[in-house]
Amino acid sequence: MLDKLKSVAERYDQINQQLLDPGIASDNKAYTALMRELKGIAPVVEKYNEYMGASKAVDEAKEVLADSSQDKEFKQLAEEELSLNREICERCAEELKILLLPRDPNDDKNVIVEIRGGAGGDEAALFAAALYRMYSMYAESRRWKTEVYTSNQTGLGGYKEVSFSIDGEGAYSRLKFESGVHRVQRVPETESQGRVHTSTVTVAVLPEAEEVEVEINPDDLQIDTFRAGGAGGQHVNKTESAIRIIHLPTGLVVECQDERSQHKNRDKAVKVLRSRLYEKKLAEQTDEIASQRKLQVGTGDRSERIRTYNYPQGRMTDHRIGLTIYKLEAILNGDLDETLDALITFDQAEKLNAEGGAQ
């Protein structure tokens, strides 16, 4: 591991030298790529330097303890230093194992989130609205920017479907495990008998794809315009500003109607289409290692039931990792870090086990 860390540190210094080259500084593409790489390995180098500093301190403390000429008080201080820095070395070594795991290249990307009501009719649509609010509040707590791309509201204030972007550093790394079926158990507002109903909502989290990652041939697109619909009021357009794009080779259909401008809706629809095509490409690439993906929480399978929100008991249960938290109201108000941290930690542990088994 130390040899690998040394080479990463050397690469870090090499990149810093390259960034001083005027030729690189004037080449936006090369400069951006180097900065992205530097940002990715900086935490590894920082932790490696901390480890090496503590390791050096351990060696120095051992030398003091081996020196018979040193007095008792000085040796006692050396023993304390030895103990402290050994602990630092052990902690850094464990953290470095995680930092050296293969990094998801999409982790730093913005995301497009698509939420759709499933089984349960109006109740599912109302819970889709609750999940949209939950993710929006979580994004706000991290000072991320959200923007609605398209929405299909019901008369009761729910969403048959809503798609929106979340722009912020590490958005995909935090939210990538949210794809799947979210189940809710509660007494609907429309239920007069007080019976608990079960409804479902599907969530898809797509990494936002860049143009260089997915090229779209304009000849492959069928673009239609139509009037935006909705639950009524000022959001209903009287002009055909809504856009529907059909990607003919794959049959993927994307609609966008949130903006009053047809041009803006078209740009948003293309962005969603590009991200869906990118997700499709990623899924095809990972089919070859499907057995490994089942070991991890981030399978991205939209048909997989991943979580239950039980209102009567005030609990949320994530079925993939057996996590149950009894603070449902806080979670629905955007307090997601405990859940997301647990999912990330579990995924890292599974990857570490897989790495150990492969060696």
C-alpha cells in the first residue's frame, strides 16, 4: 500500500508542476482535467502525509526509549508520544484503505432526480410530493441548487411525476443510493376509516452527463411541441412551449414543460435525455459484473424496494442494510445524512471485503 501511496504523492507533485506551465494554463480542457485529477487525489496525499508524519514520530520515540542515557521523565514523554502516534498511524491506515478504493468517476457530478408515483393512486402521488420536498430540503441544507425540469401535478397537490436537477459538489456521491422503490405506510387523508394503506413511489438518480460523454445525433431525435398541462392556475400554458423528445434508436421519451420558453424546455429535455442515455450506457457496462454489484447497495435497480417509511410508528427502514431510524419527521424534513452516511459506509465495507478477497 505504501508504494501505491508514494506514487500517488509523486503524481500530485507532478500535476502541480504541470499547472504552472503557461501552455497548460491556456488550454482550458487540459487545465480542467488536471484540476479534476488533483482534486480527486488531494485527500489521499493529505492523509498519506499525516501517516508519514506520525510514522516518523514513532521511530523517533523508539530511538529515545532505546537510548540508555535519557532520563526517566524524558522516556515517559517518549512513551506517550509513541502511543499517540501509533494510534494516528492505525487510524490513517484504515482511512487510506478506503481512500484508495476505486473511485466512482461520477461522484462529483450534479444529478437529475426523477420521482414517479407507483401503486396507490392519489396517495402515491402525495408521497411523491413528500419525497420531492425531502430531497429539496436536503439540497438546501447543503447549499445545493435545485431546478424543476418537468412536473405532472394532481388536484390534491401530489405529483404523478416530477424531475429536477440538483447542482452541488458531490451531489451524486451522496444521492446515488436513492434509486429504487420507496414504500410508504400511513393513513391517507382521504381514508375515513383510519386504515393504514401501503403505496409506492419510484426514484431514479441520474448523474448529469456532459456532451463529451454522450453525443446525440440531431437526426435521431423526434421533437414535438404541446401545451403544458397541470392542476390549473397560472402554471397552465396557453402556448405550445412544452417539449417532447423521442430518441428514435432507443425509444426513450423525455418531456419538459416547466419553463414558459420553448427553447429553455428543449435545452432541459436534451440534458435529461443525455443523462438517461449515459445511465443506459453505464448499465450495459456493469452487466458484466452484476454478481459484484449485488454485493453493494448501489445497484441502481429501479424495481428494487429499498426503503419503507412507516408513519404510525414514526420510523424509516432501509431494507438493503437493515437500518431503522425512529425519527421519520426529521428525515422527511431533509435530515438524510445519518441514512446516507450508513449507506456509504456499508458500500465501502463491501468493497473492502471484495478487495481483500481478490488479493
